[in-house]
Amino acid sequence: MKDKKDNNPIPQEIRFAALAVDIVCFRVADGDLEVLLGKVATDNNKYKGWWAHVGGLVQIDETAEQAVDRLLSDKAGINKIYKEQLYTFSAINRDPRGRVVSVAYIALTDGTNTQDLAKARVETVWKRVGSLPKLAYDHDEIIRVAIERLRSKIMYTDIARYFMPKEFTLSELQKVYEAVTGEGVDKRNFRKRIIALGILKDTRRTIKKGVMRPASLYTFK
Amino acid sequence: MKDKKDNNPIPQEIRFAALAVDIVCFRVADGDLEVLLGKVATDNNKYKGWWAHVGGLVQIDETAEQAVDRLLSDKAGINKIYKEQLYTFSAINRDPRGRVVSVAYIALTDGTNTQDLAKARVETVWKRVGSLPKLAYDHDEIIRVAIERLRSKIMYTDIARYFMPKEFTLSELQKVYEAVTGEGVDKRNFRKRIIALGILKDTRRTIKKGVMRPASLYTFK
DNA sequence: TCAAAAGTGTTGCTCATACACCCATGA
DNA sequence: TCATGGGTGTATGAGCAACACTTTTGA
């Protein structure tokens, strides 16, 4: 992709920075909030072999959003995912290779996501946010901000929906809230509140897992 | 400043974009929410003579935050102001001169601000947000997002403090809330709520304006 | 009948809203 | 005494938190 013709009329001398995106991609699996990490593979990079958020350079003919979709697909085999812009990090030495300004995004996917690992061009792993290694670049800082934002938004929006598969039980939804906030909630109060919001639809069908009473299945409206 | 040596080890061919900041600077004056606009002065620019948010290019040796401080000071004569990052706009054709990615900031100042007009290198004006002209570039979109964010944050944070002078009356503070939200509030309920937050301190002094009962002066803790 | 998760109501508290009159001042 | 904005209390309803037992199922 670097062979694209540079037909940008902006003078070269003021184009000092490379523009990148970094994607903090979350899921909830087995009651744990997890984040997608990719192994740094570029040579001449003191962080080679470290774990980092998936990301890369924005190209001349795409927006930051388009770069996010492309990089998630190419590097991690993840497609059609919910995303929102998080923050832009412009510290001068955040990348030891030179001035790189990064627009960070949060992305959410459901725990049963279909990651096309055949397409993924980077070694990736899902790590619980409670036990992360030291990350490359300023990615520790980025994920700190991302978790803070995610915890705050799950309280007053319905973003939890992007963690859920099409159909789910109320217990599963509750586990997602608890995994994100890190705190347990009362089952009756949770169900009352979430039903009162009017964002769920009862499918009138049930699912049975193991030796127990079947649970009602819901979808988001 | 463009004469700075380009000692960036990032290869020239991936540095396609210019990085800019745009600053949506608000104040409340005479009960109206106003925004600072600067007249576009660059030649070879189809927007020359239009009004736009104050902004400019980020330089190689400064962060976006530092660029905001520098540009507000140089172009508008405004110093030491509260600011927070709003959103990064990366649409490909947002600037007709070429690919410019802009990190937008919100800045707030009090209505009695001391703008050093002698230093200001750009013609500026404060405009009521209710009667804005069509702005240059994508600045209509930027201010739409900025106002949305400001209205939302004034409801659950204490950012209103940055609109106030050191000391102020409760009526003045209420006017700021009303100017930002665009809606009137009940005086008794407003005072009860704001006092209950515990963020104000009564100076035990009063101020008298015109022919009326003096009002108590408060400060933010 | 046991294990395991599903499902269900009531009470008290806190907080937001609606609403109207007297006070202090200088002209 | 009048005009102007400053300053105050109460009642009602909504929404949230605390709290424990019964139901359904298959082994």
C-alpha cells in the first residue's frame, strides 16, 4: 500500500508526522473482560516481540475509521465491528521510531465472535484486562483511558449490546455488565432496570444449558 | 516556525498528512453562549475571508495540546485557558488544499476574559452560537459536535466553573447553565442542587449591582 | 431429592421537580 | 412606595438499593 502515488498538494515540509490508528478491541468471555493484543513484528523496533494494540498507519486515501476497519480485518481477521473514537495521542516521543500521532479507537465484539484467523496477518491473543503484560509504546496509557471510558459509558448508554450475540439470556447480559464494571449487581434490581429501559425484546423462546431450568432468550430492539 | 530542521526519522513517503488543531473556544456573555471565530487569511484558499475556528498546524516539536496553547495565544491573544480534546476529524477532503487531519479541542473562558488584542494576529470575533454564519472547512460539523459535548458535560460535571470569574453570584452561575443548555431552570431548585454538590464556597461577602438587594459572592472550591 | 441457575416483590431512601412569596436596596 | 433582582421551603413522584425465597429442570 505504500506504493500509492503521493498526489497530496499539501507541501512536504509541513507533513512531519505519520498518522496512525490504534484499536483497543474488547470482548467479554467467560465472565472476563478481555482485550485483543497483537505481537509487534516490525524490524528496527525496540518493541519487536512485545504485545500491543492492533493498529497501523492511516493511508492517504482513507479516513481514520476506514483504517480501523482495514487493519482489524487484515491484521486480526475481525470484520464488521462496533467502534468509536477514543482519544488522539500526540506525545512527541510516543513512538521511538519517530513522530507518530495515533488516533485511538475502542472496538467491541461479542464473546462468540468469528475471528477469521486464516486471514489474520499478525499473531494475536485475547488477554484479560486484569492481567495484562507491559505493552509497547504508550499502549498502557491508551488502554487505561479506554477502560475508563468503557466503564463510564456502559452505565448510561446501551453499548453493552455490542458485547452480546444476537440472542442471550438476562444472566449473560448481567455477566457482561459485571465483567466491565468489575462489580457484582443484584439480580432483581438489574433485571428490573434493564427491562424498564425498554431496549430488550423477549423472543418468547428459551434455552437450556446443562442441568437446570431453561432461561428466556432476549434480543436488543 | 516552518524553518525547523526536519530531523524526523519517520520516512517521508508515509508522512502524507498535515496535522492541525482547531479550537472551539466558548464563553458566556450577557446570558448568551458565544464562540470565538477567526477570519481565514491564507491565500490560495477558497475559504479566504470566511469565519472559522481558530486553529493551525501542529509543529514537529510540540504536542497537540501545546499547539492549542500557542495558537490561541498567537492568533487570538488568549492565554491560560481550560481546554479538553473533543474529536479528531479525518475526512479526506475536509480541507480543499490537501489532506489535513484536525484534532479539535473545546476551550472555555469566562465572560470577562482578558483577550490581549494587541498580540492577536488574526481578526477575531465572538458570535452567539444561535446565530452563526456558515463556517469554513468542516467547522459547522465541528461546532455541532462541540456544543453537543458541552451541553452533555455541563449536566454531570463542574465544567461550568471555567466560564466563571473568580467570584460570582448564584444568579450569574445560573445564567451560565441556562445559556449553555438553552433552557431555563427553577431558581430554588438550581440553588439547592448546586449547593448540595458541595463545590461552592460562600465568600461571606456581597456585591451590589444597580438598585437592588446585594447578592452573595461565591467561589469554586 | 438434589444441584444449579431462573425467576420474582416490597420497602425505604434519595433526588428531582413543581410551585409563590417575602426581603433588601436606592431612587 | 416602588421597582428590581435576591433569597427561601414544602409536597409529590420517580427511580435506585437492599433484601430471600420459590420454580424448573435433569441426573
